[in-house]
Amino acid sequence: MSPGSPKRENPSELQLEGVSEGIEALPQRVDRYGKAKKGALDIGEYMGTLPEYQDTTKRLLSCGDYLVFNHYWTVDKVKLHGARLCCMPLLCPLCAIRRGAKALGAYLDRWEVIKAQKPLLRPFLVTLTVKDGEDLEERFKHLQKSQRELWKRKQRMRGSVLDGVAGAVWSYEFKRGKGSGLWHPHLHMIALAWNGIDQEALSAEWFNITGDSFIVDVRPIDQTDEAAGFMEVFKYAVKFSEQPPADTVHAWSVLKGKRLLASSGCFLDVEVPETLMDDEEGLQNLPYVQLFYSFAGNGYSLNRRKQMVPDVSKKVTREVDALRVFSSPPPSYSAADFQAAYELRILRAQVRQPIGKPAL
């Protein structure tokens, strides 16, 4: 990263409170994607010095060159409809945001179903660690093997801290330890339990399994903001902003192809969509404005927009002059429009009117 350039940011460390699917959230969302794109360029610049990764470098550097959003303005929903993406979330901060968003949405939807069926279950955020080490691959295998043994003890029904856990989903995270400078792999888990999880007993059982770590953490998830608790699991596998590109590339080379998200019990068989675009189901027959953004050095800029109307009878979508078709035309997407939408969101919040799920 060159001196004076904006600091890279971790996808899920950015502010998500109050972000909705509406147009007022789009500038913040585009800015977040722009910062992630800059991080990808930093990593790609380093990868370009490595002869064995030239093809990968080209994919990474072109990732996020353009974004296409559809604004379904009659219902005020903005969807990412198209983009050039490299689909390498371990390497690319932008794709990490999109992959995390898809996984978060899928598991939050399953959690709503589980709550309706088993209302007494409570979600807990559990963190498990192993001792830091120089060899990332060896440390990951040790953590993964230990996690499997923990669940096998539950399955053997011989007494385990997890006996009261009805289901869980977990992901692995990798960074350098602050004190040691060595690789510090750990995992975050959403565990659904009837009566809580004994942290002291879990610490003892975890040390018995790992032989080198008793450090665990268990805390209940705030049921008034469950999305924030779940986000800790789905945010990212590597700390993009806290490590140099060389470490990111090394982690990617070691971990690519590994299964870094897993589940058990009532969280089994959740399908995370492969596409990184937003789901537009139920909106196909609505008019929309298509917004084209391109990246140019310091961020994204809105290049052009098209007003589109589906012709249901002919199953096609055509460009129109909305002023001639609708008595209430779409916004002009000026700064004043965004400000007005933002003020409306604040007013809705004051009267406690829901404005939708968080949008990553």
C-alpha cells in the first residue's frame, strides 16, 4: 500500500447498523465495496511479483472493475445485479464481503425456521483456539482435528459439554498472533443450546483434546440483534487489514480448497447460493433503474443509468422514459435524493418502523 492511500478495511468491521436494502444505503455500500477493491489491488500488486501467480493476479486485479445495481424504486429495494468478480474470498476482500453476505443470509433464514419450531433454543457465540505456530497448515489441521474430536465425543454419548447443543455452524479464521507474530488459527461458532454452555467445562475438555490450549470463550448472542452475533462467524477467514499482502497470499495458497465453513445438527444442509449477486426473486415484474458503477483509482463513480420496465406479456424488459410512463417517476440519484432517503430512514427508525435486513 502506498503512503497516504486509504487504509484497507475488513469487510465486516465496517458499519452495518441501520443499513437497509433501500436507496439511502447505496452510497455507503458502494464506498464499502470501493475500499475492498483497493485492498484487492494491494494484494494483486504484490502477487504480480510472483511468477507462479500471474493468471491469478490478472483475475484479482480486474475483480470489481464494474458493478451493476438494479433499484426497484416502486418498493425501494436495491439489488446487486451484475459485477466482474474473481470469486476468491480468501484472497479478495470484495468477494469476501459478498460470500459472507450470502452465507449470513442463508443461516439467518434457517435460524428463523428453527426458532419457530424450537422456541426455547438460544444462540451462543463460541470461540475455540489452539497454540500459535510457524506452520499455518499444521496449525489448521490441528484445530480442525480437535474440532472433529469435540463433536465425536458428543456423538459417542459418553458425556461432553456439547451434549446440550442441538446444532451449530462454525468457520475458521487465521491471523498472526499479536504477541507471538506466529500464525493464530481459531474458530467462531454459533451454537444453539437449551440451557447455555459451561465455559469452564468447555475449557477443560478442549485442553484435554488439543493438549496445548484451554482458551475458549462463550457468550450469549443478543436476541435483539442476532444478525450482529451471526456476522462474527461469516465475516471473513483472513484479517485483510491487519496483515501484509504476503501473509494473505500465503494463507490463500495453503487454505484454498479447504472447507472453512461447516455445520452440525439442526444447521445441517443449509444451502449457501453459489452466485455472489443479490437475490431478485419476486421483483422481476417491477420497473427498475439500472445503475452502472465503474472503479477509477480512488473509488466507484456512477457512469450511467437506464430506466427499465418489464413487458410481462412478451417476457422482455425494455428501456423507457419513466416520465412518460409513470405519474411518480424514479429519483434522479442526486446527492439531494440520497439525503432525503437517509432522512426518511431516520424518521422511520424513530417511529420503530422496520426497514429491512442488513445489506452487505
